[in-house]
Amino acid sequence: MSKVVQVQNITKTYGKKGEKQYQALKGVSFDVERGEFVGIMGASGSGKTTLLNILSTLDQPTTGNVYINGRDITGLNKNQMADFRGQEIGFIFQDFNLLENLTNRENIALPLSLQNVKASEINPKVDKIAKRLGIDHILNKYPAEISGGQKQRVAAARALVHEPAILYGDEPTGALDSKSATELLETMKGLNEKDRVSILMVTHDPYSASYASRILFIKDGKIGKEIKKDGKSREEFYQEIIAELGRR
Amino acid sequence: MLWKLSLTGIKSRFKDYLVLFSGLTFASAIFYMFMTLATNPAFLKGSLSIAFQITQIVFGFGIALLSIITFVYIVYANSFLLSMRQKDYGMYMMLGARTSKIGRLIFTETLVVGLLATLLGTVLGVALTQGVSSILISQLGLQIHKFVGFYLPALLWTIAFFAILFFLAAFWNRHKLVKSNIINLLHEDQKPVKLHRNKLWKFIEALLGIALLGTGYWAMMHAVKLGTKTIPIAFFTIVFGSYFTFDSFFTAIIDLLRKNLAFKYRKLHSFTLGQLKFRLSDYTRILSTVSLLFALALGAITVGLNFNNMTEQAMESTYYDVVLYNHNKKVDNQLKKVSVKSTTNLEYKIIMEGKGKERQRILYIPESQIENNKIMYQHYSRKNDVSHYDTRRITLNDFKNKKSNVAAEGEYQLVSLTPYKDAQVKVVPQVQYNRIKATVNKIELLRVNDFRSNFNNIEKLQKLSVNQMISSPNATKDGINVNLSNSKSAQYRLVSSMTSGFEFMGFFLGLAFLAMLASTLMFKVLSGANSDKPRYQMLWKIGTRKSLLKSSIAKEIGILFALPAALGVVDVLFGLQLFKSILGMNTYDKLWIPFTIFGVLYVIYYFLTVVLYQHIVLQKED
């Protein structure tokens, strides 16, 4: 199996030299295999947002290297970073981040237009992913006209339409009710298992995390423990996560 | 404590406040300038004694318009202030601050910001009035004297007007904050806009809009026929026509573009179109207002500059620049200071003939003079509502039929060249002329190279020559009837003193309107910037290059600026018909000058808006 994400000993320090400095990440290393579903758990202030920002090229590490799909993303300039995000990464955010002045179809098509995909190829691709996520009947509506669960599916469709190397989820179930949350997680699991989509999900919710195949616990800027599902049922894995969280 | 928090809030958004504050300052400065011009008796008496009444009407109209624009402007500037602050205040309320206290806070903040800006603005206004008026006066060669920037009544009016406006704005802000839910204040930007409208109504609206605009334009083109009805008809139809056009026509174009997939799915086009679609429904009123103001401002500048053409016309009405009657030392010395292009001589004899009541002064001119000396004059006619002069030569043929119009005009032109305006002209054969016992008189008709640039010397030369005639001891007895007012110099001075005033006013009015309308549009656009911020951040996160975001912003704002400008230009092109028929001047001449001046300033406002918007919306990358 090849590695889709390689993180090598990254640190992130805020504040200028000589002034008061704060180290958010203190040497983090891990890999994500292609087709893996990895969860990252940590309390607020543990450094998980900083880590996700660096992994998604929104921020740069102070030291260390990050390889995504074999490419070192720490040496890229601003335009290269923007293009890289547009091509290799898909995002699902907690608050959906859909553009309410575009229809759902236009929202999903956005990453393709940004990559200069031919107009005639765009609609078939949008239709395909929308069908896969069960939102093909609401494509011509505006985000304000659909439910929260549907919005997150539209966001997922937008994140996947350009077939990125990896899908990042930043608390994707945070704004959903439990039914919609479960539906979304089942969908993500399906995408991971059937469509071989690599997923990296940041969350502090043990229920969401139990859908992952491996979980990294981050604490005070370092990776603490790592636990694997390894054939356990989701319920058993959930109990294990709860136990691990209770230990700290 | 809350006061302290509120001040910190201002500090953290200092740059945005600076924009708002300078906008308000500028508005009050312009208002003051205009009030000074409109009410300052020194300005009116100094230059516009003849057209005093017209001027007052025009200025009164100008003040009314400017007040309305200022009002609209304050409304949008105020909504920009509120959009910056509502999140902060919502947060204070969430933290438990009492509504009444927050109400007092926003009330005071609005009033203090407004009044400080007004005070600073009036000070700036005094300096600006002084500076701008002296620049305009010297640049345009205007004949305005004794103009002082400070005028107390205007100052008081300005302060009173703005104080009332800000008081109202403060009440409005307080009302808005106190009445709305905390949740809405915190999440104002996430409220969706409904966009479902009847398509048939849109279609009718589009037709109605174009029909109304057409009617308005037609009315302005037929102003002579419609008389006083023209302005109300044009005003009504164009106001509503613009509104309907913006509400339907432009949204229809955007919808059409959205249907074109190849266009929509390129780069950020779909996003820009989406923004515009939502914007247009929200912007209909302001865009139609701006287009009208744009037309008024551009029209004012164009017509103002055209008064300059009127002075040209005044110069065209007379062929010879200077008429020299007799020479003396003073005249000869002055003549050296003028660059003469050509000199034409005219010889004549003058005697009294007839008896009793019939006794009259007769001016004899030999046929040879007419034949050989090529005496020219400017013939006046009116074609297609435009006054027109063409140069003609007096020939012997003109006098063949003594009762014809041509003969009458020829005689009139000849006698008005001489100092005997009351005499009757007789053109006679040389033999007959020689028999008349009277002294031979000569006049010299000069054409010069530098009439406008050397005007003062030319005027002095004409004055000296006229004075010499009048001051001769037998002037009255000899029937010498000449004064400076008949000369080209005097006409030029008269017309230019009148037109300078109009030109100055048109220019000033135009610039004031332009500044107001462009800043109104600017604040309307900027007050939406805060709610657009998350959209641009999201686009950036999913991999949009910053340069692409910038160009999308530039395009979007560019269209919002271009639409009212386009309609405004069309309004002006038709509106000028009005002046063409009323004032009889060809207002389409040299149109590019006012259009260029106006365009450059408008484009500067556009770029300013784009830069400020980008500054608010886009995150800094380090």
C-alpha cells in the first residue's frame, strides 16, 4: 500500500523570535495509507486545528515536511498551494460553507470550473457524484432551501467531485442532528470502503470517531496514543475510544 | 466598561472607520462648498448680475438635489457603520449588556462620528472652496472677482443640516439594534435572500422600463413642442423607466448568462454571476438613483463647459476684431502690442442732406471700395435649432435691388462699422462720390491672431480708439455715435462674464454630484463586504488563487459601477437635446472633454472601492 499522507516531525511555533512564543505542534509524525479512514481526536487547544491547517496547505509548518500524494507541500508558493488544494484535497467543514448565492449544482461544480474542466464534462460529473450521495433531486435548489443533512451531502459532493487524493473532514457532523450525522458517517464509510476514498477526519466526538479504522490522539501538540479497529465491531471500537478518553 | 470595549472595537477596525469618516467629512465639505456658492452674495453679484434670477432658480434646484443625494448618501454610509458594528454589539448583548445601554452606545457613537466629521468637513470645505474656486477661475479664464471661501450662513446651514441627518441616523441605528434579536445580529450575514419572482411580471416590467425610458428620451428631444411639460414628463418616465429596467432587464441578462454553461463553468464566473444576481435585486433602487445622478452630474459638466462655446459664438458674431477710427500716439503705441493678421480699409464721406424733419446724415461709400476692399461680415441663421454664423462678403450685387433684404443687411453691416450708427448708407459710383463736398474719412478694420490670449491689450486698443472719437470737441454736433459696447471686445467681455458663472456652476455642481453618487455606491458595496467575507474565505480554502478572487471582485464591482454609468450616459446624450433646443447651442460638440474628465474621476472611485473591498474581504496570507 502506498502512503497518501506522510507527516515528518513537524513543529509549529507562533510568535516572532525574541518575543513570547507558543509552540502549538511539538514534532508530529504519522502516515495515512491510501484508502484508509483515519480519525484525529484531541481536546480544544491540543493542536488538531493547527495540524489540519498545515495538512491542507492553509498554513505552513515551522519545521518538518509534509508529503501528500508523494509531493512535498511545505515548499510551495501561494499560487501553487491554492492549486494544490483545488486539485488534491477535498474539504468538509462543520458549518457546511456552501455559497448560498449559488444553486447546489453550481456549488458542487465550483472545484471543476476552477480547474478549467470543459463545461460539457462538468454536468455529467456533478450528476454522478450527486447520485452516489443521494442528492440528485435537489441540485437546482439553493442551499437555503434544503436541510442541514442535505447541505452536508452537497458539501461532500463538492469535496469529492474532482476526485481528490484525500478528503479532510473538520468536525463534519458538528452541526447535524444525530440521524443526519449517522447518515453522513455511513456515507463516508461507504465512500471509504467501496470507492476507496482516503479520509482524514478531525473530531472530538467519539461516536463519529468510531467510524474510522484508526485513531490518533493528539495532546499538547504531540501524538499520544494510536488505536486501531482491527476487525472489532463499531460498538466495541466506540467503547475502546471512550475508555481511552477516560484514561486522560 | 462598555465604553472602553466600544472604543477598542473602533480601534481594531480603524481603517474601515477611516474610510467612513473621510467619506462623511468629504460629504459635508462638498455640501458646504455648494451652499457657499449658492448663497454667497459676493459670488452672485460679482459675476451674474444679468442672469441673477435664472441662477437663483438653478442653484435652488441644485441645493434641493444635493440635499436629497446627501440624505441617500448618509443612509448608505450609516448602513456601512451598522454593518461593521452589529456583530460587536450583538456579542455585548449576549454577554449580558442591557439593550438600553447598547442603544445609548450606538446612538452616541453615530452622533459623535457624524458631528466630528461634519465639523472637520466644514473646515475642509472652507479651504477647498477657496482653493478649488481659484483654480477653476484661473484655469477656465473665468471673470469672477472677490470670492472668499468663508461664509457664515453657509457654515451654519451645513452644520444644521448634517446635525439633523445624523440625529435621525442615530435614532434609526438605535431602533434597529434594540428591536432585532441577538441571534440576527450575530448571524446577519447568513440570512438567505428569497429570489422567487413571477416571470411574466418580469417580462412586462422589462417592456415597461424600456417604453418609459423611450418616452422620456422622446420628450427631451421634442422639448420645444412640449414646452414646460417636458421636464415633469421626462423626470417621471426616466425615474420609473430606470427602476424597471434595472429590476428586470439586467437580471434577465444575468439569467441568460447563467444558462450558457460554457460561460458559467469558467473559473469563478458562476460565483460572480450568483453574487450579481443577488446583488441586483438588492441594488435596484440604488442603481437607478445612481444612474440618474450620474446623468445629472455629467449633464451639468457638459452643459457647463458648453457655455464656454457660447463665448466662442459671441466672437463669431462679429467678423472684425478691432475697428480703428483715427490714429494718435496712444493708439499707435497700443497697436504695437497686438499681432495683426490683416487690415482692411474703408473710406467714406458723411454729410447732412434733406430739409426739415427729413434732414438726415448720409454716409456715402464709393462703389470701388466695396469692389476692391473685400469687406466681410458674419451672417446669422438658425438651422435645426442651432444658431449658426457664416462669413459673407459685401458685394455691389447686394445693392442692386435697394428694397431687398440683402441690400438692407449690407447697409446695416457697413454703417455699424463706422462711428455714425444713425446715418443712412448710400453706395454710389466713384464720379458721384468725388462730387460730394466733405472730408474723406477712413476706418481700419483689423483681424488679429491672438484675440483670446491677448484680450486685455486688444480691448485697450479698441477703448483708446473709441475714446479718441468721443473726446473730439465736436463729437455730439457731428453726430458721432459710437461706444465700446458695440465692439467685439465688449461683447466678448459681457458674454464671458455671464457664461463663466454658469460654467463654474455647472462644473462645480457636476463634480459635487459625482463625488456624492460615487461614494454612495461605494458605501453600498462596502456595507455588503462584511457579509461576503466568509464566502471569499471558503473559496480560498477550497483552492481558489488569490489573484482569481481579486479579479472576481473587480469584475463584480465593475459591473455594478458600469451599469448605472451606461444608462446615465444614454440619459445625458438624450438630455442634451433639451439644452440644444432651449439654448440653441450645439452641446454635442467636444463631448469628449466633459466625458473624459468625468470618466477619469469615476474610474478612480471604482478602483478605490475595489481596493477597500478586497482589503475587508480577503485574508492576509503570510
